[in-house]
Amino acid sequence: MSETKVKAEVEMIPIYVMGKQYIVPEELTIMKAMEYAGYTFVRGCGCRMGVCGACGTVYRKPGDYKIHVGLACQTVAEADMHLTQLPFFPANRQPYDLHSSLGLAEEVHAAYPELFRCVACNACTKICPQDVQTMDYIAAIKRGDLEEAAELSFECIQCGLCASRCMGELPQYHIAQMVRRLVGAKHVPKARHLADQVEAIAEGKYDEWMDELENADKDTLVELYKKRQWEPSSADEDWTPDDHTGLLS
């Protein structure tokens, strides 16, 4: 079948981006549909793989009262959908000193006292594109169980959509990020191999290689990139590359 015939069989559908209609091929993601319509992303695109949370999108479907949400890089465009993007939601993020912190729940409570405005409406959980149990991790933080909260919020990608629907005006994703950092820094035992690696870097083990990379021309960098060995997606924790140069013994 010729490429021309394949293209001719693609159905075109109307979508509405911030109120304006565009005709785009069906089965494209929202992000690709917007690019097809002529949009050029300078922000709000990020990884394009459903990881970074930069492309939070709000949309409605015809005949449906519900406000739907998703990531533009993952959600497939539908005919007559009306959408707008929220690449950044203006939620407060409180400063804190991770190094001097004791890793206590009281520190989180002091930084974000609005935690206790949560009325357990569960709107935050319903809007999460990652199906994170947002209300549950907020409840865990309120009762002081930071390790449980860190586990429940681990899949959070910081899109901020939870904050956009919160009746108590909590910045849930910023609060969860603080908790995960505290748990990682103050609760979880330090990994010996990480300390060894930091020491090796400080001793200059990789300085010569870094100098070579910094001074390499584009063609050399491209060739090195193409030749690199990928870690298989099914690899276990003991996997190492064939070339052990530079690895700690």
C-alpha cells in the first residue's frame, strides 16, 4: 500500500485548543495533535514519555459534565474535545534546609501548616493522571508517618494538577516532594556504594575522562553516544556493562 493511500485513509477530527478549532489526524496524542496544528512547544513538553509531569492538560468531552485530565504526551486526542494545558500551576513551595533537618513530621507541618485544611474530599486523588493516592499520603503526613507518605507518593511526577482542584488550597506535590527528600536523607540507611562513588569523584578518578568529553568534537560525541551499551529493561540489579572501565571494584 502506498504512503499516499495510507495518509488518505487517516480520519481527521476536530479538537479545540484554548477555544480555537483545529482539524488533526485521529489517534495522535494531544501533544502531537497540537504540533500538527502548528503549535511549537518551548515549555510544557519535557520528556514526552509520561515521566516529567510538564504537560498537564485539562479537557472536556462533548456531552460529558466531567472535567478530565491527563498528560498531553500520553493522552490520545478525541473528536470535539476542548482542552487547555497547565504546564505550570502556581502553588507555594516553602524553603527548607535538608542538611540541618532532623527528618521530623513536625518540620513538614511547620513548613506547610495548610496540611490541616485538608477536608478529605479526595478531589486530588481523582485528578491525578498517575493514579497516586494523593489524599492518603496527605493523611499519612498529618499523622506523622513520613515513610508511608513517601511510599504512597513515590509515583508523583510533580504535574501540579492535584493543587488545581484542592478545596483547602494545598500544594500537595510540593509537600510530598519535601517528605520524600526527608525520608531519603534522614530515614533510609546510607548506601555504601554511593559513598564510595562520591569519594572516587572527589579524588579525581574521572577528571581525565571528563576533560576528554568536554574537549571532544560533535562527531566524536555522536559516535560515542551511538556505541553506548543500553541497560536492558529486564535487567536485574546485578547487571553491569561489558566494558567495566571506570566501574568501582
